[in-house]
Amino acid sequence: MIRPELEALLQGALDNTLTAEERAELARILSESPEARERAAELSALAGLIESLGPADAPSGLVDHVLAQVSHHPQVRHVTFQRGVAVNKKILFGLAAAAAIVLAVITYNSNPPATVGTEATIGAAQRAQAPQIAAGDVKLGDTSTQDILQTETFDAIMKDDTLRTMLLDAELRASLQSADLRGALTEDAIRIALRDPSLRKKLADENLRQGYSAEMAKKYADDANMRALVSNRAFAEALRRDNFRALLNRQGYAAALASDTMLRALRDPGLDAALRSPDFAARLARDVRAK
Amino acid sequence: MRRVYFSSDSDDLALVRQSLAGQTEAFGALVTRYQRVMYTVALRMLGNAEDAQDATQDAFIKAYQRLATFDPSYRFYSWMYRILVNECLNVNRDRRPDDPLDDDAAGGGTPFDDALAAERRDQINMALLQLSPEYRTVVVLRHFAGQSYGEIAEALAIPEKTVKSRLYSARQRLGELLLGWRERGKDEDR
């Protein structure tokens, strides 16, 4: 039976919401519990299956159609209160008329006077008033990373749906901060191995958790692709991590890591800084939504 | 709680202001920016390309008409998602149960591979449509729009805790439908 706490951690890992402490706790549980590992693999497989549907291209002419329509549909005019609350004019006039009638009735019948007991309401309303946004609240991104985001390499990543989505994974970005792993991913043998259609099946090998070892290289003596992966110390160490293997298991991710776009990115001296920048992740997330 | 603007949202806000000032081309830029993800969300919500196109277009037109009610302390796309989801739910209510699903898969493999892939996509689409609208909405916004728990909560005006709980239940149900997971009891918001 999977405990609710573990399920919450696994779902959090899937949705990239875990803190560093929670990630460490999950890693510890995964290293100790085959059942937890099985559940993690199940969830990862499900996410891969759902996302295999991928994004759909908007129908051609949608923008033109919308713009043609809006030219015949004027915007509803609104009166805006000082604190940014917008109210339809018709509603406003209706409320004003209703308030006038109520006031007239209360004034006519009032005993005690109508103002009694309204102080608390006014006080509550004043407490509920939100302060205006001040200049200090406006956070602009880290400008030192803006240059990186203007490069052709970043533009190419943005145009590759799979690569862009994959790089949204915080743990992958953390893994790629290793220069050794980035170097491994530029090697031809590893890039060829990542394109092997049978790779996903082979990643189920529990022994990959052992990491870099002579035994693993020996085990895959007859499989050039797997031998290339386990014989590279940095890549073999990355394969020890369940999250890394789960990512490679997702539809198209391994091939995206071996793509020419990724190769150009890996050779870009700005990539390391970009991977460490929250602006990079924010732009990836924003463009996934916007594409 | 006071909200904070990030640089990525400021572009949208500028376009909204220009649209309100009568520059329809600015609204065109917003439609261009969001048409793909909005259409994808509609398609996964409805499973039908024609309905998805109608819902996406109607959502943008309603957004334009109501642009003056947009509260700039929220994210524009969260507001758009809310309008779009409501459009999709209205289409769902009007839909005949035997309306066909659309296969939006692109070919490229052998005919046999394409047929297998199309069948698998049909299964996934059908499984999504078997979810209740509440569960389907959070799955679609999370997996196809890349929205965080907080963004989904903002778009649907529900607590983050409810987003998490619906995602858990929805995934569990999808796992049962697609991967044969063992049933873990009746789904309900925790």
C-alpha cells in the first residue's frame, strides 16, 4: 500500500513542486522501497502517455476570424472604481436605483435611525480594501540573463516543443549543470545510443542504479549503444537517478537530448548560466503556454 | 494578498491596454500568442476539432468584449483559460453523446504504425473524455498548458489544495482506464 505522504511526494515530483528537502526525502524512499519505485514508474508512464497527445496546431485563419468578429462586437463599456474594480454600467445604474428605493423605504420606516449598526460594515469594507500596487512590487527579471535568452540557441530550443518541455524539468536542468554530463551528451556514441528505439525498454534494467562500474560495461559488451552509455562515468552516474531514467523514458525525450538543437545548446558557453537562471525556466514555462 | 507582476506578464498587460484603447491589432497579437495553447486545451477538453475551434474563437471574442472587466492584478492567460474552460463546458452540455472524436495525429510511419498510433491516441482521448469535467480540466491545464497548481487555482477560482486533489484523482482514474491500475476506491476531493 502506498502511503498518502509518499503519493503526495510522487505527484509533487511529477509536477515539479517539491522543495529540496522533499526531493531528498523522496530519493531516500525510492532507494529503499521497490514499491515506491514501481509507483514512480507508473506515474511517469502515465504522464508520458497523456502528454504523447502533444500540442495541436491552431486552425489556420483563427486570428483573422476572431479579429473580423470583434470588429462587429464592440467592447462592453465599464465604469472603473478607484481601486480597480470594474462594474458594468447597467448593473451600476440598477444598483443605484435599487439603493435609492431601499433608502427611501428605510428612511420612511426607520426606527431606530438607518445609520445605526453600519459602522462594523464600513470597518470590514475598509479592512478588505487591497492596497494599490507600488513600483517596488514590480519585479523585472534578472537582466544579466536577458542576453542569453536572446541567442539563436535559445530561439531554437523554443521552436522544439519536446526539448522545451523537457527542459522545464528542474531536476534535468540541475543535472545539466554538470559540465561532465554536458560533455557526455556531445559525444557521438552517446547521441547515437540515445536515438536507439529500444532504449526505453533497456532503461528498466535495475542494475543501472549501480552507476559507473566495470561490471556494467561487461554486461553490455554485446550492445554497443548501452555500453556507450554505461561506460561514460558522467552519464552512468546520471542513469543512477530514477528521475533521469524516467525522463529518458518519456516519449521523444531521449531523442531530444540527442538532437542537433540540443548539441548546439550544449556547445553554447551561455548554457550553464542559463540553466542556473530562474528567468530561463520562467521563459520556458511562459513559451510552453504561449505556443 | 498583493500580487506581483513579472516581466513575462507585462507584455500581455501592455497589449490589453492597447486593445482597450481601440487598437484591435494589439488584441490580434494576444490571439496570435495564445491561439495554439488555447486550441490545444479546447481540443483535449472536447475531443473534437470543430467544437474546439468554435470554443476557442468564441472564448477570444468574449474576452475582447469583456476586456474592460479584466483585473490586471491577475495573469491574462489565467483569465483566458477561465473563459475558455467555461466555453468548453457549455459545448459539453450541448453535445450529443454520439458525436465522433477527432484523431489529430499526424502520420509519418508505416500504415500499420500509423493505425496503431491512431488507435492509442483514440484510447487516450476517450479516457480523458470519461473523466468528469472538473477532473479533465485540471489534467488538461496541467499537462497540455503547463500550468502550475497556483495558476490552475487562479484560472478556475478554486483552492490549490483542490487542484492537487483533483489531479490525484484524475490521474488515478486515467491510470485505471489506460494502464489497468487497480482501483483505489471512489474518487473524491480530499
